[in-house]
Amino acid sequence: MSAGTQEYQAVFAGKPRAQLEEVLTRYPTKQAALLPALWLVQRERGWISDRSMTEVAEVLGLTPAYVKGVVTFYTMYHQHPVGRNFVQICTTSPCNLCGAEDVVRAMLEHTGAKDLGATSSDGQWTVIEVECLGACGFATPMLINDDFIESVTPERVAELVKKYR
Amino acid sequence: MGYPHKPHAKETVVLSKHFGDPEARTYKGWVRRGGYDTLHKALATDPAAIIEEVKASGLRGRGGAGFPTGLKWSFMPKEKKKPHYLCVNADESEPGTFKDREIMRWTPHALLEGTAIAAHAIRAEVAYIYVRGEFTEPLAILEKALAEASTAGVFGGIKIYLHRGAGAYICGEETALMNSIEGKRGNPRIKPPFPAASGVFGMPTTINNVETLVAVPPILKNGAAWYKAMSLSNPKSTGTKLFSVCGHIAKPGNYEVTMGFPLKDLLYELSGGMRPGRTLKACIPGGSSVPILNREESESCLLDYEGCVERGTMLGSGGVIVFDDTADMVYQIMRLARFYAHESCAQCTQCREGTAWTTRILERILTGQGATKDLDLLLDLADNMTGKTICVLSDSCAAPVVSGIKKFKSEFEAYIAGKKRPVAA
């Protein structure tokens, strides 16, 4: 083994393995468990590395290239590590009309993430713009990790950042 | 407006009856409200009789296409030779639409009950509820409800599973949704074969929207005639529908009204009208994929499938986006085009290139670099994007662009002529 390379710890051992086995019973093909399997990897590791894609491929009888093709299609799978708090803010038209872009600016400023998609220097925050979150009547909605937060205004941002920091 | 709130006197509350009532989320609470009664009876009824009743009710698909639900169910093979599947489309992602989210948050058992009845009607042993990945709260609520109801054994031999999406608008297209369940990229499939012949896993499949399925138990409980009588304008549009009102409006939220309800009343009475001192400029009545209406058209539009077509638009998903006189239509249409460019699966050239170039040309106009011929170019592009691709995402991008240029041309011309300050796009 070359210097600096750590041995890969499999995701699908113990509890995640048992969960995957249960998921496999829901579908007539192994391949259909791919999206759930990728969610399990992301839950365990925070993101999905090339090595993890290879593991998923091995477990489900697919090729690593096929798995990567699926991972890259869906926007919610992280192909790189992200901040401890991952923020997704809707800026599609209905929210845009209600000032979503001001919320994004406030969030970038208060978190120190500065640029969309970048991670703050303390590793705490990554902020991205997303298309419609399906809560247009509660502009501006955002996801902080798995928490869905409605009706965020620039004024509420400081309090939210404090809560999650 | 969030829940709980008292329904407006002009609302007809059927699907949203228990919104805002946390007890209705629990299995016991749902049973106490008469829930699962209809399912028990349905499971003991011949599937063909259920299909006939739903056909007679006039219920049409609430996801956007408005296809008659009973008829869709009747396309499933009469002789069962292979496993049948039901897919529930809970991938609600159409800008302006947030009704299914509210249904799943407040009445998860209504969806499970409708799902089980539909599965029985099409003789499916397995139903997958495809919930968009961002809907963390509805997912958690549904998961709990499903566990409770499964433990109580109400579904007979029918198995219901939740399948979480992972961020892709296109997976709301029924064939893309099936590919996504199969563990593939969410590319729409060429039709035929239609899902009833070859759907998920190559088996006969029916795909129904959340709101469509929650309408089924009340229809079976109260009868097709009761449902059909709820119609204010056209006998082809029956029952109630949830309308999600958002954008520049005093009281955004979901409102349930009888088909044929005037859009004007929905905007000015139920939703509280414009913000103080503002006037209505435009409205998209059926989610971002349908043509934009100007003020006059909006104020004379009846909310049913036919009434919207009469005004040159579509009822779609019932996502009502309101623009007041402060809205920059060029900027907002660019944002919509950018949405479709972002969400294109990129299979078809017309869509992949068309949505991207439409966005770039609109950005160019906004930054003051546009030319008069750009408007013709946009319309020409839109023509090439309409009716020429595997699915309708490309058409959906063209709809607001074409109607926007037609109805708000002077706003585009102002940017092109340098009469309006350029904006960063």
C-alpha cells in the first residue's frame, strides 16, 4: 500500500448491510435498489466517493461506470464532501418573486460560505441554490440537511445560522 | 397560508378536510375519522365495479395531464398473466405546485388508502410511492403511517413501498419515474409501449398522481353521482381540486374548490388579493409549464380543464403563480427557462440545446446585449422545441417563452432598446 492511502472501510457491513438486504426484498431486481443504496452510503459517509460507487456496484452486480452514471444524474447525491450543514435554497420563479435571491445573499454572508457551492473555511457550511422545492406558498423554503424550513426571510437568516452552528 | 386555518366560505373541502389536524396523521385518528372503511369494502368488491364507479365519477388525473382515471385503470390487461404494478407519482416538482406535499404531510393515510384501492382495482400486488428526495418531512410522516397501517394489516395482500427520489424534476414524467424506480437515470421512455402494456420492470403498470388517488376513497364512499355533481361549468370537469396559490399574493396557500371556480375569485377573495397598492399583471394557472395569462385573461378564466383551454392555457397541476405590476416578466421567464435547462435530461437534441439556448438568449437580453431579432430567434427555437421530443419538458420550456413574448413584448423590447437598466442574469 502506498503512503497516505487508507484501507477502505466497506459501507455495507453491520446495520447498513441489514438495511440494504431489507430494501432488496422490495424489488424484483437488484438494480432497483440502487437509489436506496446510494442514499444509505450518503447517510453513512456524508458523500459518495468513487470507491463507494465501486462498492455499490459490487454489491448490486452493476459496473462502477453504470453507478457513476446514475449518481451524476441526480442532484442530491454529493460527489464531494460538503460542509457539516448543507443548505439548499429555492430560487425558482415563485420564490424568486418573493425575494429568494436576498435570502441566498444573506445566507452566504452569515455562514461565511461566500460563494455558492463553496464550503466555509471552518467546514461548517455549504450553500447552494436549487430549483423548485415544492413549497412555493411558503417562500422562501430551504433545506438545512434534512430539516425543511419554510418562509425564510433575510431577517431570519442570522437566527437560523446561530441555531445550526 | 399554512394549516390549521379555517376554510374560506367558498371552498369545498373534501380532500383538505383534515388538513391542520395532527391526529388525522395517526392510524387510530384516521380510523376514528372514518378512514379505511372504504378500503375494507373495496377489497371485497370486484375490481371491474370499482373501475366503473371511478369512470362514472368523471375523475381526471390531477398531476397535470387530466387523463380520465377510470379509463386509465381499464387499460390494464383483463387477463392477468404477469405481475401488475401501481406507481404513485409523489415527485411534486412543478414550479408553483405544493398540494401533494400538503396531502402527504396532513393526511398520509388518505394517500395510503387511495393507493391500496387503486392497486386492488388494477390487480397489482405491489405499489411504489415515488416521493421526491427533498420532501424529507412528508417522507418521514408517510413512513410512520405506512408502518402503522401495515401493522394493522389493512392492505390485504397489497404491499406498499416508499421509493425516495434524489433530485430530478424529470422523474415526475411517468416513464422517467419508472426508470428511476428501476435504478436507472431518469430518462423518459419512448411511447409506445404504454405503461399498461410494459411499465416498471417491463410489467403492466399504472401511474397515478397523489391528489388523484386521495379523491378515490370519497368517490367510492359517497358515490360517483355525488362527485360528478360537483362541477360549476363543464360536465367534463368534475369534483374538487386543490389550487396552490403563490408568488405576489396576500395569502399564499392551498385552496380547494369545485371545478369551474373562477380564477378571479380564487385570487381576490380566497387568496386575499394583491399586496397593498399593487395590481395584477399576469398569472400562470397550472404550474410553470402552461402558457402565461395576462390580467384580462386571468380575471375571466374558469378553473377547469376546458375553461383554461378557452383562455389559451391549461389547468395543469393547479399551481397558480401570481405576478403583480412590480414583476419583471423578462427576468422571471428567464428563471423559468433556466429551470427547464437545469432539469432537461438531455436525451433529445431539441430539448438539451433548446432549453440551454433559450436561457442564454434571455440572459443576453437582460444584460442589455440583446437584439430585436432575438425575439424571432426565441420563437423559432420554441417552435423546434414543441411536439418534437420524447417527453414534454421541452414544450414546457417553450410555453412561458412564447406566451410571454406575445403578451409582454414591450418589456423585452425595453431591454433590447436600452430603455431599461440591464440586470445581472
